[in-house]
Amino acid sequence: MISDQVRQRAEKSFRQQERAREGREALAEYEAQARATREKTARLKALRLANEAETRNSNASGNR
């Protein structure tokens, strides 16, 4: 009887630790994806702005 209670408590503790570990892993994955999205967005914005500046410059020099 007592060993069953000890085993049940140990299993419950193990499940709690497992859920906590899975939660940390999920959070780390979410943060990595968010960071990658921010970096990609910044890179694409820089490319777009450079392209727009190049287009303005070529239009301005072509109108002379």
C-alpha cells in the first residue's frame, strides 16, 4: 500500500517535470521562430528600401 503511494507520487512528480521540460522546449522554439521572423523581415525591408532608393535615383538621373 505504501509503496503504491510512493510510486504514484513519483509518477506524478515525473509527469510534472516532463510537462515543465516540454514547456521550456516549446517556448525556446517559439522564441527562435519569432527571432528568425524578425530578422527576415528586417532583411527584406532593407532590400526593399535599397531597391526603392535605386529606382528613385535612376528615375531622377534619367529625367535630366
